[in-house]
Amino acid sequence: MGSSSAQAIRRRARVADWWAGAWRWVLMAAGAVVVIYLLLDVGASDNVTTAIALSAIVIAAIATYSTPMAMCLMAMPALFVVQRVGLGGLDLSMSDAALAAALGTALLLGKRPYSAPMRHLLWWNMLYQFATIFTVIVNPQIQNTVEWFHAWLLISGALVVGWSLGRAGYARTALLLILGAAAVIAVGTVGTGIAQFATGNFAPVYPAWPVPMHKNFAGTALALAVLIVYINPSWAELPQRWIRPLFWLMLVAIVMTQARQAIVGLVIAIIIVVMRRGATAHSRWALLLIIPAAWLIVTLVVDQVESQNQHNSLFQRLDWLREVYAFWKHAPIFGHGLRFWYYNPAVPYQPPQAELEVAASAGIVGLAGFLAMWAGIVYVLWRVDPAYGTLALAITVSRFVQGQFDLFWAASQVSVPFVVAGICLGAMARASDRKSLPEPPRMRVRRRDAARAVG
């Protein structure tokens, strides 16, 4: 009784201390929003979002003085903000800006050395970077060079940020922040969908809140978050009473978007989870969801084929694939350069399929590096302890599968799964270190006394 009351007193003291300093953080946040908004000097809603997001980075930078990983934690929800940063001529998404800021913090303050699986993933990504350096040399364009570093940031940079959070003991907090951001998107999607369906319009839902989003972005982002909730690793200690409602909320939102690549990626990931965990009652129940998912995808595709509308997403993608393939044949070895659609008028759009995009961008050499990288990633994560590796493997493979049917190199859609994979590996390294530490003498005495009492 005395122990529980003492814990309650300490808990109330911590809450009181937090509230005592909360007003300073509120004042700092409000001031940062106002200052950055004035710097932007415009009234567009996108710039309001940018002002809020940038102010969060400023606050995180200040908080990093007392909490080393504050910048990395604040970057987690910002990974889902794809609006452009409106400062001068800088063309950068908020997701990229937050990830870059978090990476700087992780490199300076994160714990090392990296574990063997983490090092292997970084080397596999470096292999891809080496394979694409040739197209940067052959096609001297500023967009080409910038994208080379950007691709490294989205994979290796995201891994390092996630590792630093997991290794420092912030795995649970980081995953909760990611789920919180996804929950906001899910609420916005369902709200937009209800308003749309009420008018008799049952077309795919494009969320209008908290900011306007494309249905495919919302669907794929939510599919990644659903996997965190579905796998629910024990070491993350997620709040169990919120898990099931959140799972169904995000699942309904995905169905409303009708994002087929998100559904296919989610189905493949669930199959991987079942293969890793074995057949249980929980996994068999989850496999039943594959039936309506497959029915929905087939129905949507059949409807588009029967409509014979040459401008719907199916026929438009087929036309794009044919055009990109013909374009690739003009530079088959080293490609036309990363992000060639920005400066090459022949194909002024991003190819809607991962391997074809890499082949057109970096040629056969880059494609070989891309496939080798993904084979290495799957191999490494498959060999990781399933308690930590299942989530890392499922969420990265889900992203790869999504890229077979739509854009692959899209900022947040690549960085989020690799941040989560890094969190898993960092948490595993932290748990391993804690197990290898010598047991404190007082704990050994207690264990010995307990054993004698049982004897």
C-alpha cells in the first residue's frame, strides 16, 4: 500500500512539474508561429501550415538542449506534411526539411556504434547510391545531383533517425507520434468521405482536412500506419485500449480513398506477418480481410476497363508506361538522369512504377543497384529477431509493393517505413545492451532471497 501511494505521489509531482512549465512552451510555440508567418508574408493556407511546421522545428531545436532527441521526435508527425516550404526560392517539402533537421541531430547526438543489421542496411543503400552516381556524371543537371542526395536521405537518413530514437529509448514515443499523425489523416479522410457520400458521390475520397491531399498519398500513408497497429510489437507498449478503434478507423479511411496500391501493399505485408508469426487465431482473422480487399481491387479495375475511358487512371498509367519504356531505350545504360521529368520535356511526369522509373532515370546500371538493394534489405530484415524484425520487414516490403503500381520516390512514403525500420533496429540494440549489463548487487540479493523463500 505504501509503495503504490508513493508512486502516485511521484506521478502527481511529475504532472505538476510538467504543467508548471507548459505555459512557457505554449508561449514559445505561439511566438514562433507568428514570427515565421510574418517572414512568409502571405496568407495562403499552405503557408500557414508551413509556418506551424517550421515553428515546431524551432521549438524542437531549443528543446534538444535538454532532451537530445527532441528534434527527431518532433520530425515524426512532420514526415506526413508534404506541403512545400515557401521560403524564397527553396523548393523543399516539409517532410524533407524535418527529416534533414532530424538527421543532423541524430548524427551529432545519436548513439553508436550501429548494430550489424543496421550497418548492412546502410551498405545496401550505399550500393544503390554508387550505381546511380553514373547517371549524375553523365547527365550534369542540378536536379539530378540534388535528387542523388535526396534519395540517400530518404533511406539511409531515415534509418539513422529511426535508429537514434529506438536506441535512445524513444521507440514508443516515436511510434505514437507517427500513429497520431496518421490518425489525423484518417479522421480527415472519413470526415471528407461522409460529406461526399451524403451527396450521392461514391468516387474515391480526396481528404480536404487538415490539408488537401491526394487519395493515393492518404491511402499509402495510412496503410503503413495500419501495419504498426496490426503488428503491435510488445516492446513498443502501445496503449491497448486505442489499438482496435484506431485500426478500424484507418482501415475504413483506406477503403474510402480506394487507393489500390495501398490495399495491395497492406495485403502482402499481412501475409508476411502471418508467415513470420505462424498461424494463430489473430492471424487467421486478419487473413479474412484479404477476401474483401481482393474483391474491391478487382471490382475497381473491372469497372475502369469496362468504362473504356482512356483518361481514367488505369488506361492513363498504361499510356505512361509505354511512353517511359520508349523513352528509356534512348539511354538504356545510364538513363536520362534522376528527376528527369523536371528538365526533360520529352516525358514531363514522374513514371508511375518503381523499376521503370529507376531504369529511365539511372539506366540498367541503376536498376541493377535498386534490385540488389531491395534484395539485401529483405534478406537482412528477414534474419532479424521476429520480435523486432517483423514490423521492419513488413512495412518496408509494403512500400516496395506500393511502388509497383504508383510513384515510388515520393518523400514521406519512402522515409516513414525506413524510419520505422530504424526504430525497430535501435530498440533491438537497446534491449540487447540492457540484457548484457551486469545485474546490480541489490537485484541479485533480492533474486536470491526470493529463491530461498520459494525453496
